[in-house]
Amino acid sequence: MIILPYSTALTLARPPIVSWAVVTLCALVFLLQLATPEGFTRSLMYYPDSLNPVNMVSSALAHGGWLHLLGNLLFFMAFAPAIEVLFGARLRFVWHLLLLSVVVSLAYSISVWLGNDKNLPTLGLSGVVMGVIGYAAYLMPRARVRVFWWYLLGGMVLYIPAWIVALFYIGIDAWTMLSAESYGGTNIVAHVAGGAWGYLFARLTLTARRQEVKQELDEEIEAMQVRQKHGKTREDAHRARKRLDQQQAEREAAQQHDRFMRRLYQQVKADRDSEAVMLFIERYGDGVSAYDLETLFDRVHDWGPSRFLLCLGRLIMLRLEQEKRSGRALAIIERCQRVSPGFLIADTSRLLFYAELALQAGKPGIARDLLNNPRERYRGLINPDQCNHWLQKALNQLG
């Protein structure tokens, strides 16, 4: 029985340049291996007792024969192009591939040190390939992989979810690693380490990216399922209908936003700031980003000074604090102080922090306006002597 995955059933948004570059590089290295003495191949191998980072990478590009090369590249191209596109940034994908080559080599060295493997040199892309399969299991578990299945006298193409394909191949290697006395010259430890690292590292570092691409990926999976069941004509009709639905949703969202902005303008210009705040909460709730809040701040700022604008500034500061962007929060304080020099920040425990930050940034006027009259403005919420200490520093800078 033969089971060979050979491509992902997805339409790629852009050409997988990095994936093709890896394939080309592996092919060129193998041709050099054929054209040069055997010592060249040995120089590319990874020796588990060396911990040589150069050979950790070079060994992934070298192969022991045509079947070894073609098998690894076939599996690689079954998953890597889609993963590259899902990563978004090509350099980030390159970095992950390099990291995989290091991780699988280190895992092999540890296995040798523990006495689980013979101290033999290794080469081949298979550990990196298994890592890419692990990434696929996390980033696109429901995406179908085209798998050629051959048994006895007949064969067919199956469409199998990526998580099942990953579980099958990583599971077989894990079982072999735990149960077999000999691995037949295959670096099973690198396979299992690559697959496990790919999935776990993706789960730890790529959760946000997975959420970013989820809707687009789900729509693509749905379209490819339509094509698989009903053909390309139905798929094209499905995509066209989805585009129309999206355009309609965008128009409705734009109309709702325009209505919201008109109502908000009326409330703010009528000095009905409490109603404006309630309208804002009704519209956005807690799920609005700092970027969207700043965009709204710019719009409301054009309407002139208002208490609602200052409330919006405080909310932006809280979001920026959560994102560890204190420098940007200082800029918001400065803009709010131009509207009202007596602007109070929401979290008084951060008052002295921003006063010191303002002094470090060469903006003592911000610190002065934050710290003026601490007894009256903060009413025991902060030590007035500390405020006066930093206030004096601000006044000294102002001259």
C-alpha cells in the first residue's frame, strides 16, 4: 500500500517563492553531491557529537539518493506552499525553517547522548518536513490535503484533513521510535521532534496569526469542498456569490458606521457627553482596538473640545497600556492636554510613571500639567510630596 500526500487543496493567494527556493536549493546541492567526491557529502552531514550549527542547516539540504530527495521534496511541497502563505511574511517562514533544522539536529544529538541512537551522521530534509506538517496541523487543521492512495491493483486520490494526515505520519514515527529496536537507517528521532516542535511551537507563537487568517481560510476550504463535490463551475459560482455577500456586508457596515457617526456628532455637539459615551459602548463594547480608537479620536477631535474626547483619550491609554505602548500613550496625553490642560489620566497609579517618561522625552510641559495642584486634583489618591518632587523637576527643565 502506498499513501503519498502531494498538495494542499487550496488556491494560494501568492506564489510560494520560499518553498520553491528550498526545493531548488536541495536539487542543486544534490547535483553537486553527484558531481563531487564523497568528501563533499560528508562535509554537509550533521554529526550528533559536533553541535555544528552550519551542518545543522547544510545537512537538511543534502540527501542520500534520488528516492530520498524526491520523497522529501514531494512531502515538503504538499504542505509548505500553503504554510508559507499563511505565515504572511516570507522572512518569518525562512526563520522557522532554519529553526526547525536546528531543533531536529539537537534532538538527534540528545538521543545519541542518552544512548538511544548510534553516533552516526545524518542528512535529509525529512525532519524539517515533519515540522511543516506539524505547523499545518495547527494552522489549517480542516484544510484538505490531496493524497494518492494505491493498494494492490488500483489507486485513487483522497482529500484528507491536514490534522489527520499529520496525526498519521507523526503517529507512525512516534510508534516506531518507541517500539522498534532498529530504525533501518532513518532518523526517526528527527521526524518526531520536527513534528512535535512544529505543532507545539505554532500553538505557542502563531495563535494570533491563526485567528487573522481563520475567516479567509474557512472560506477557501468551503470553496474547495464545493469544487471537490460539484466541479469548477459550481466553485466559480460559489466564489462569485461569496464576493457579492461580502460586498453587501461591507456596504451595510459602512451605512451603520455613518449612522453611528451622525448620532455621535449630534450628542457631542449638544454637550450630551454621557449619552455619547453610552452610544459608544453600545456600538463598540470592549472589543475595539487601540488603532480603531485612535481613528475615532482623530474624527471627534475635528469636532472641537468635549468631555467625550477626553474620555476617549483615557480609553485609548488603557488599550495602549495593555499593548505595552507607553510612548504612544504619552502622545495621547499631550493631545488631551491641548484640549484641557487639567486632563486627568484614568489610572492614577501610573501618574508618576508618565511624568517621568515625559521628562525623559524632553516634554516637561506634559509632566507639569499632570502634576499641578495634586492635593485638589487627586484628593489623596497619590502622595502629593512625590508629585511635588517631579513637578519641581519639570519646572526646572522649563526654566
